[in-house]
Amino acid sequence: MNPWGSNPSSKRRDKLSIIAEILEIAKEGTLKTQIMYRANLSFTQLNDYLRFMLRINLLEKVTENEKERYETTGKGMDFLQRYREITELLKNDDEINGKNGVKIPPQHLLKKSQNLC
């Protein structure tokens, strides 16, 4: 049974993939509106995620020239690396053993960054 609804091809994302996408967007530092548009989130959703991610130190807010930018922290980069490793394991298992019912995140979140070891 599909926990996200009756349509198995649904485009709904889980919370971890949204967090990973926000961290990916904010790696170089970016404005709140850019995160909202690029991650395709509503204003309310964005604020909830940012508040949570700031609280657990995955993101940091940097004020520069009276503008607030959000940047991925070292802890956030560690989260991204581990997230990629886990999803790669699931992807490999899916290819070997057939569909396992676990949704694999978009490819742009799986590619390795040059900044990560």
C-alpha cells in the first residue's frame, strides 16, 4: 500500500528529501525567496523548514548588506553526504532485488559535490 495516496506515481516528496534539497540550494548561501522558488515550497512550508533547520544547526542565517542569506553549515553538509550514501544504497538494492517500495530522491540530490570528501 502506498502511504502517500492511491497514485503510486505521485510526485510527493518526503521531509528528508525536502531538507536535502534546501541544503543543496543553500550550499553557496542564498536568499529565502530563492530557496522557496527552487525547492517549490509555500511560504509557510519554507518558514517551518527553515526554523527547524536553523534550530538543529543544519543551516545558518547570515546578514549581509541588510539582506538575510541562508547557508548550509558543516553539519548540514554532513547530513547531505549521509543522505546521498543512504539513498545510493537503497537505489543499488532496488536495482538488484527489484522494487522495494522506497522512494528514491531526485538525481540532483544524489550527485556528489566537489566540496565533500
